Amino acid sequence: MTDSNTPVALDPERQTKAKEYNRIKRRLWLVNVLWEGLYAAAWLGFGWALALKGWLTGFTASPWLLVAAFAVVYGGVDSLLTTPLSYYSGFVLPHRYELSTQSLKDWLLDRVKGLAVGLPIGLLVLEFIYLFLRSYPDMWWLWAAGFMLVFSVLLSNLAPVLIMPIFNKFVPLDEQHRDLAERLIRLAERAHTRVKGVYKFDMSRRTKSANAALTGIGNTRRIILGDTLIDKFTPDEIETVLAHELGHHVNRDIPLFIAFGTVSTLVGLYLASLAMRWGAAAFGFESIADPAALPLLALVLGGYGLLTMPLENGFSRWRERLADRYALQATGKAAAFANAFTRLANQNLADVDPEAWVVWLFYNHPPLNQRIESARRFAEAG
């Protein structure tokens, strides 16, 4: 491994592949978006939603069971029909571009785990939304937004200890990496961030990509490093990557993102409330709390998410730039910072110089060429 001060070069061949890979991913994203829109519209336009609700009422009159059963059928059919697309985008394509190390068996197991975790969580959220729809038909969107705020904070706190270990094995850094762990703990202390420890997780079981993160809130906050990062990056480079994550804490980005997301959710749910009132009359629903209105709710919130995606990504890019600035100032290791993100571009097959419209629409981080260049300007200014 080269020294952190020796410049790491971008691999031209990897960049050619990166542009191809990301172009295909964008096309698959568009196919998925169009499918989900047409799928929801078909359930409404062909009367399948009302027909399914009518059939389910022959088994139960409980509004709780009706919502759950309708959601399982609606989502289950969608999941089955999109399995080929998921298989291609999640398994075939990463293997074709030599990013994935995962066997088909493990990929299928991850799908089962995702369903086992995601289904109860999704149904819980949906049941509460429908409870608010039934109980507060005029102000349900306000109650739902408040619930989503509390739920997201609770989930962020519990995910590192309850959910993430289902998918990856997390172990404290061993004696071989003791110096690295101590260095990162000191870095966190300088940022006035209390962490429970530094953990390695087995990214290499699934991918050749590398990553690091600061996860959790409060007493579950911890530093996690992918084994692919530890094996391929120098300690200085790892330090700059983590310093970026700590920059979000120093800049109070967690509460800012929560506040921004809450406002965005509130607006989206309010617009959904207007659409649900219109849809109740247009499609013959009994009320806005009719389980048959679920496809309309999905269609409206999905469309809202598409419209606001550039705004949310722009906000995120702004905060990411500030976190980059903190990382450079806190470590003073501009060369290591530039090398780290160059390695990430080569290893993760990231397009360092995407088109402006791609950045505007899809990127929640600045393009890597801008981040690398900001490190070089910092070094020149220093």
C-alpha cells in the first residue's frame, strides 16, 4: 500500500466502467419508477383495489386486519412481479462489473431477511397512518408526520444494535488495529462525540466496495468500518473518511436532516390528504381511510418524492461539502483525503465526473472530482 502522501491516480479503465455501470443503474431506476407508477394506477383504474377490499371483507371486518391484508397482497404482487428486475440490478449487474462477491444463495437470504425486517416495520407504520386516517380525517397528515418523526428517531437509535447485526457481523477492532481504533476515538473526542467503540463489519461478504459510518444516536452511537476499507486504505485515509462523518455531528447535521425531512414529510402528507379526498369521490372509496385507497396514497407520495428529490439532494450536497471542509480542517491531511476519495472512486466504481443534470437529480453527495479538487485547493491554501 502506498504512503498517504503519495498521490493515488484514478484508473481510466475503471472510470470507463463506472460511467457504463451508473448509466445502466439510472435506466433501471427509471424502469422501476415507471413500473411503480403504472402498477398503482392500474389498481385504481381497473378497479382492482375495490375488488380486493370487497373480497377481503368476506373474511374480516376488522379495519386493522383489512389494512394489513390489503398491503400484503398489494405489496406482495408488486414484489413478485419486480423480482426479475431486482435480481438483475442487485445480483447480475454488480457481478458483471466485478463489484459483488455475494453468492446467489446469500443474495436470496438477504432478500428473506429484508422481508422479515421490513414487512413488520412497514405494516406498523401503515397501521398507524390508517389509525390517524380513521380517527382524525381532517388532520391525519399532521398526526402522521409527528409519528414519523418519533419513529425515525427511535429507529435510528435502535438500528445499530437490533437491525444492522441481522445483515452484517460487527466486531470491535482487534489488537492488530488497536492504534487505528485509538486514533479514531481521539478524533471523535476532539469532535465532542461520544462513541461506544470502533467496529469492523464484513462488507467483503457482499461487495468489493468500501465504506465507513458513524451510526446510532446517543448511547448506541458507534464507529463502523468496512473490512474492505481497513484492508485497502491507509490509517491516514481512514481517519479523513471518518472525520467527514464526524463533521456531520459537529455541524449538527443530524437534527438538521431530521427537521428538513419532517417538514418535507409534512408537506407530502398534506398534499396526500388533498388527493385522498379527491380520490374518495373519484374512485368510489367509502372514505379516505378505505384500505382500497392505498394505491392512491402510494402514487401521490411517490410522485411527491420524485418532485422533491432534487431539492433534498441539493440540501444534502450542501451539508456534505461542509462535512468535507471539517474533515480537512480537523485532520490537516489533504493529501490523504484526496487519496481516500480517489481510492473510493476506483474501488466503488464511482463516476467522478458525472453530467450536471445527473448530479442535480441523483447525487446526495458532491461528485468525487469536486471533493478531490477541494482537498487539493485546501493543501495549496495551507
